[in-house]
Amino acid sequence: MNDKINVRSTEYVDMDFENSAVPKDARKSFWSITIVWLGFVFVITSMMTGGGLASGLSFKEILTAISIGNIFLCFIAVAIANMASKTGLSFALITRHTFGNKGSKIATLFVPIVNIGWYTIQAATYGKFISSVLGIEGYGELAILFLSAIVMGIFSFAGIKAITILGYVAIPAIIFLSLGTALKSGNISGWDKIFSWQAADKMSLINGITIVIGTWILSTATCIADTMRFAKNSKEAMISACVGLLGGNSLLIICGAIAGIGMNDSDLTAVLLKLGLVIPSLILMTTNIFTTNAANLYSSSLNLANTFSTNRKKIISIVLLASGLLCLTKPYDIAVLFKFLNLLGVIVPPLAGIILSNYYVVNKRSYPDLDSNSIKDWDLIPWISWILALVLVKILNGIASGKSALNGIFGLPALNGILAGFIIYTAISIFTKKGE
């Protein structure tokens, strides 16, 4: 009996390539990986971000923030997608080349912790919407919040194939209903109001750009590798990455902004109910959050499986329980979301810069085999680089907010972070190699 269980477990691991590169004969079509990535990017929190931006920026500034933010994300996404497609490695396995076999277990622990935060916020947002539709409060609402986190994680058990199928079903509905929500909001308020919108409480454009970047900086710098490793070639991987961000993420943030302006409310749940589109809104929320959270949990399980050296299905079961309990704290407040996005926009970019430097500069676009003796157990250089990069970002942020001649030049923490991580890691790596 135990032998049979072990055989099934081994087959499962091989199918998802948790501990090895994806072979060429297991690669997916362009549309398959694009559907998975779009399903990841099409998330209700992007619409919430649009509504939040509308509370502090003019409509013109919103479009500017969306354009600059997503172009920046595309540069990172293209670099990571190219690396993942050429190596066939998940993000967890990529970090072994940077942080070492044992060091990667700590590095990859950071990503799922943040991803679980995303998962929980989105599950709680969905649960709140269902509770509002049904008019349930108190302990009943808490039960719905808990169940939301549990139910939407089911697809992640089946792996990339099930997530792809879910995406083919959900994405057309998400596009149609997101556009429908925006159009109805614009028609109700009048499009002149939308296009001439000026927010009463001003937010800086730099802050708006940082928030847009914060919506997907973590997944763009890390989780995208778990999808793009299945691409048949780097060209398809890079195009797919850009379609998701310039097309998918931009669309949802714009729709959220229009809905927020049109209905004078940045709370997307309240906006959907005000529009009176209860059933369409229920479909939008369900398809939207389920696709993203399934891919989110799949990626998190790969990283945690690397950290704890166990089967990812066991990891998923534990994460679902933990997320369900966290949902009981009601983490769907828009202020909480924005603090979370701003924090991500500062902490994560140096990690992307370090990993990109390791692949493109230090290893010259060619990784050694995972079982190679050249991969250390521990490497302190990336950790030192990450800390120094964060210190430098803090200093530059102080300059940007001051009155010096450089004011405004260093106002993008995400850009500062990825450049600082890349440059510092490259410099230390070259210096230490010369000293050997």
C-alpha cells in the first residue's frame, strides 16, 4: 500500500516539476500560458486599486500612473520570463542559484508569506461581497469569510492544467463584466465627469505610480517564473508577460477608476451593489478572484514545498486553513490594501534586481545543473545586497521628498530598489570573485 502511495506522489511531483526544470516536451502553447498569466493578473484588487487612485488623482494622472507603472512592470516581467523559459525553472529553483541550496529555503519563504497575504485579502473581499448580497452579518459573515478562503483554493490542488481550464472559462466573463461595470458607471455619472475628474484629496503622481507597481511587483518579480517556465520559447514567454500587464492589469485598474469616480466610492464592493448588478457582479467577483487565487496558491505551494521539502498538496491544505483563520480578521479595508501595496513596492524590487544580476551578469545567462557542486549551501552576498539596497532606497526616498535639486528624480522606490539590488549585488559579486 505504501509503495502505491509513493508511486502516486512521485508521479504528481514529476507533473508539476517541483524539483526539476520543465522539459521541452512538457511545454505549453502560447495561449495556455497567457491564459494562466491573465487569470493571475485579472484580480478584483486591481479594480480596487483603480478606485483608490481615483480618490487622490485626476483622471489624466490615473492614466499616466497606470501607463508608467505597467511599463515598468513589463521590463521586469520580460527579464524574468525570458530567464524562466530558457531555464525551465520555477522561482523556488531559480533562487537556489542565487541564495544557495539552503539559503533559498529562507528566500522563498518570504514570497509565499506575502502571497498568502494577497490570497487572504482577496478571499476576504469576496466573502464580504457575498455577505453583503445575502444581508448576513456577525458570526454568519465570519463563516462566509472562512469558507471563501477554503473553497477558492480547490483548483490549485490539480496544478497548472486545472488553472488553465479555469482561465479559459473565467477570463471572457471577467473582461465583459469589468467593461460593463465601467460603462454603466460612466453612463450614470456622465462621461464628462469621468474625463474631467479632479480628486478633492490630492495624492502625488509618484505615489500613484508606486501603488500601480505595487499591485504586481511581487508576482512580476517572482511568481511569473512559475508560469513562464512552461513556455515553448522565450519570445512567447515575453509577449505573454506584456499582454497580461499592459492589457489585463491596465484594463482592470482603469475600469476600477471609472467605477469609483462614477459612483463616488472607492469601495468596489459597495460600487457593485450600488449599480444593482447583483448577479453579474457575483459572476465577476467569483471568476475574477478564483482565477487569481488559484494561481497565487499554486505558486506559493511551490515555494513552500522548496522551503519545507514536502509535497505541495500538504502545503496547500495547511495554507488554506491558515488563510481561512486570517480572513476572520476582516482584512478587506482599502487602507490596509494600500499600505500592503506600498510596502511591497519597496521591499520586493531589490530581490528582482539581485536575481536578474545573478542570471544575466554573474552566471552569464547559463545556470549550472541543480546538483552541481558550484552551487553553495549558503551565500551571504544576496542577503547583504538586499539589506544595503533597502537602506539606499530609504536614503533616496528622503532626497526625493526634500528640497534639493534632485527632488523628484529619486521618487520611485520600486525603480530605486531594483536598480540598487542589481548594481550592489553585481559590484559585490565581482569584487569578491577578484579577491578569490
